[in-house]
Amino acid sequence: MKKLFCITLLMILSAGVVISNDNNSMECNSIKFTIEGGKTFTATLEENSSAEALKEQLAKGNITVEMNDYGDMEKVGSLGINLPRNDRQTTTGPGDIILYQGHNLVIYYDANSWNFTHIGKVNGVSTREEMLDLLGGVGKISITLSLE
């Protein structure tokens, strides 16, 4: 009887772990960025309709964005699609990922304040130098977004 109870308990706990793992994969809230040449980093997404729409697009396939520096504070490029906007007055910092005008992806390496849609934050970045290092410095880059 004791053996049967232990086996039943083990089965219930195992099922719980499997269910938990399935839910975590369904609710993945991060994306991967790959810069031409193979350098990669990840970002955690916000919980808003813009980030959800981006994840839905990435579920269909990767998105590559040609990005250029702007204003000595950001890299910007067109996503080639329109996403819902959740604009609000925002002050950015290094690693902030912004949706601008519904179709431009912006990755900040310095501060700015404007009316944007915040869609995420690069993991493990807190300074301009760290973000520029991840982005390969100043200059044009090709970056591919994918689900983590």
C-alpha cells in the first residue's frame, strides 16, 4: 500500500513538472538578436500588445532589420511590418528596445526621452559601452530577431 502511494505521488509530481515546463515554453517572454557575423544576445519583452504582436510575427519566421545609428544614441531600422502602438512618454537607457511609429525597431545605447512604445530590454546591459559592444560599435548593422 505504501509503495502504491509513493508511485502515485511520484506520477502526480512528474505530471506537474511536465505541465509546468509546457506552460513556460508557451509563455516565453524573450527574443534573440543575431548580428551579421554571428554575435547574439537576448532581450526580455514587455507585457503589452506590441510585444505580443512581435512574438506572433516571429512565430511565423525570423525578421531581419537593417539598422543605422541615429543621434549618437540609438540604432534604428524598419521592421517591414506594422505593430500595434502603446505609445507613452518614456525616457530610455542603454538596452531599451522601442517601437517607433509602429514599424521601426530602435535599440538604445544612450538616453532619450520621447513618446514611444517600449517593447523590451536587452538582458545584462546597463551602460552605453556594454550596449555598443554588443551591437559591434557605431555603424550600420544587419540584425535578425528570432524567438528564444
